[in-house]
Amino acid sequence: MSDVNSKLKKSFESLNKGLYRTSKATELYIPLSDIFKEIIKDFKEIELINKKNTHLEKDIEQEIKKRELIPLYKKMNLIVSNIKNDMDLFNKELDLGNNFLEKYRTYRTYIFSDSKKSQEYLKKLIDSFSIDELILKVNVVGTIDLNEISEKIKGKKIGTDIIILPENINLIYDEILKSKAIKFRLVTDSIVIYFEKDNVLYIEGPSKKIKLCDIDAQSFGAKILEE
């Protein structure tokens, strides 16, 4: 079993390095892309001049021959064609890798059309996961009056946490999110909910829970980010 775990760890280390290396390698694509754009621009300009000035046919022919543009272009075109063929094959395999990783996603960002949809979605999650209480945790306590917040949302303050009941979730939107005074998260036994905005939720939880969050979000017309 330890041999399997060791092999698995090495595979993940190799995968991790590979993904970082692609980020570095793709930086080289930017100047390459600029080169291709310039080549396309030059071709279009030459063709335009040729159409408007047919008497330059001989000059064009001589320039192409003198600069050996045909073999240069053919060589470049072959390389591009080979890269495209390779990338088509890689894309199929990479899609499989993406599908595998998505099975183990433990977070997701959901963007709703408005705060009403966001609130309805949150109520649905509470029902789907049979959540009987939520713990409000303020990111930075500082000089924030937790007792005042607790009263506004009909919660119960315990230390720096505030316990709230599911039926009072609307007060989170009415009393806290509208004020935009604090950053906080709601912690449950199933998931942790971060409010980036009143209509943008970032949720963390086990992959199976995130899948259920995705399904519910679709029914509320949410934009599900793939980041």
C-alpha cells in the first residue's frame, strides 16, 4: 500500500511541475502570436498592392525568388500544421484530465442575476443539505460590534462566532450584505459559504457536495465559473 501511495505522490508532484512548466512555456506563445499576426498583415498588404498595381507582377515575382520566401513559408506552414495536429490530439487527452480533476473539485464560484436569486439558492442549499444552523464568522473582528450584528440577524453570539438559524438567512442579506461593512463567511457541517457580493457566492466543501451545489445553481440560472 505504501508503494502505491509513494507512486501516487510522485505522479502528483510530476503533474504539478508539468502544469507550472506550461505556464512558463505559454509565455513564449505571445511573441510567436505577434509574429504570425505581422506575417498575415504583410501578406494582406502585399496582396492589396498587387491587386491595385498589376504592373508590379514581375517585381513581386523577383522579390519572392530573391528572398526564397516559398521554401521559408512552406517550412513555417509545415511546423504550424504539425503543432496543430499535435494540439488536437493533446486536447482530447487533456479533456479527459479536466474531467478527472472536476470530479474532485472542492470549491466553486456562483454568480446570480441578483441578490434575490442568490438568497433563494442559499435557502435551497439549506434544505438540500438539511442544515439546521449556520455559524457566521467575521474575517476581521477588530472594532466590529458582534453583539449588535447578532441582534440584527437574531443570532446567538458565542465568542467571536454568531449562530444563526436557517429561517433568518434573509437577515444576512437585509442587515449585513446591504451595509457592506464587514467581510464574513457562513460555516455549516456540509459547506462554507463566502459572500463576494450579495449575488456572488464562493462555496467550499467536499467534491460530492460541490456537485450538488452545481446542480442546484443551474436551476436558479447561475453562472458557474470554471476557474
